[in-house]
Amino acid sequence: MSNLGEFENFIDSAFVAGAGRRFEDIDPTTGEVIGLVHEADRAQVDLVVTAAQRALKGPWGEMSEADRSTLLVRLYADTRNICAKP
């Protein structure tokens, strides 16, 4: 495994250590372990759901599904580019 460390969960605009069990995050295209992740516990999942419901009442909810999808794809690409840099 490359030394990528442990990933945190992004909950309500903040990175938070998961409170559940730790597991390996595996790249499905290579089978390589790319990091370690902790599951969220029930309370953390409740926070995520509440944050998502609140987001849908604002600008995010006013955007079309296509526009939200475009932003998420860009975020994914930007994240991959950042993680790929040495």
C-alpha cells in the first residue's frame, strides 16, 4: 500500500474522523489499497442527512440535477489531480 494515510469523512462542511470501524479503500481499477477510511456511526450519518436536507433548501437545491452533476464531476477531477501530485 502506498503511504496515503487515513481519510476523514466530510460532514457538514468539515472533515471529521469516522467513529466506526476502519477499512481499506481499494481502487477498483487496480485493486491497490489507496488509503484507510473509518465508517461513520449512526450519529454522524444523522448529521450528514440533516446537512443534506439543509443544503437542498438553499442554492444547491435550486440548481438543476445536471448542474449539480457537473459540479460534482469537476470536484472529483480536481481532487484526483491534487492527489496525483507528488
